[in-house]
Amino acid sequence: MSDFQKPSPAPLALVVPHAATPVLVPIRSLGEGHRERIAAHLLALDPRDRYLRFGYSAADRNIREYVDSLNFAKDDIFGIYNRKLELIAMAHLAYSVNPQFKSCAEFGVSVRPTARGRGYGARLFDRATVHARNEGVELLFVHALSENTAMLKIARKAGATVEREGSEAEAFLRLPPATLDSRVTAMVAEQIAQTDYQFKTQAKNFWDLLSGLQSVRRGVRDARHKSAA
């Protein structure tokens, strides 16, 4: 659901999301330069995970089209990187393009199978929720298959109202207005994530350089042994 044509079926009470999880996992905003890593992350998902993430059996071509269509100027993308600078979890916060629902946004998330069980989906939801509040979003939507229990559990824990209709479900979470605390929280989280990413980049570059030097040394040593034989 990207155009938000479906209004909330009933008025929702003001729900304040649960307190933000302490910042232990750096979550950074992703931009144009991360497009290929986003593609690699999504293409690495197996058919079942693709089905749960997109709501249909997305082929490689469909994922490429989705990644190519990402508008980093309009929407917000968040990600979690490991030490190898592999994108292991990402979230897409898509803002409504319909003027009637300009204060609405939709949340989608995916986590690499090997990185599950660490609460990354919930962390990304918290991060996106705080950011959405600061952007003036009043109503956050999660459109998921009814069998996507992990995503629906995250939404319910945050206080969302979940409605099922056949094989699909809609979660609606009304957000409170932005506060000084929410703005400072977002700024600090982003700064920590940017610093963490820089450290990981420097470390990866160092180990790549060291690995290259070791390969050269092994080549020289092998050449010497062959010439001495």
C-alpha cells in the first residue's frame, strides 16, 4: 500500500510508542550511494522472505525495479551494517504522495536470516517511528501478510491497532507530535551511526589492504621456492 487510499476504518486513540530501545545497534540513514548494497541485501533474501517483505513472490527483476525506484529525496531508508559493511537489515519509511493523507507514512522492513533474533526489526521500527514524528507524520501504517507474525508482533508491541482481512493485515499507529526529546534522540542516533559506519569503513579498508599485502608476500615466497627448486 503506497498511495494510502484506504483511510483508517475507525478513529484511533492517541498511542505513544514504547520507549526507544537504548542505542546499542547503530542505525544510519541510507542515501543514493547505498543503492547497490540495498539491492544486494534484498537479492540475498530467499523466496519465502521476499514473499513476506513484498507481499508476493518477488523475482530478481522485481527487486531491481524496486531498488531503482527508491526516491531518497522523498522517502527515508534506514539500515544496519555489520563489520564487513554488509547491509544486514533495512527499513523503508515511505511518505504518502496523496495530499489527503500527507501526514501518513508506511513502514516496511527486512532482516537477513543470519541476523535475526537480535531485535533488529524492532530497533528499525523505533528509529523510523521517531524520525516520522519529527517529520510531522501522524499516522504510521504497516501493511503485511497475516502470516508475517514477526512484523505484526513489532507493530502490536508499539501499540498499533491491527486489522486482518483474509490473508493480509493492516496495522495503524497514531504518533504523538514531535518534541525536543524526539528531535535530540534522532540527531544523536544518526551521529552515532555515522561515526560507527566511518570506523567500519576504515577497518574494512585496512584489513583489505593487509590481505592484499599478504597475498603479494605469499606470491613472492612461492616464486622464490619455485626458482630455488
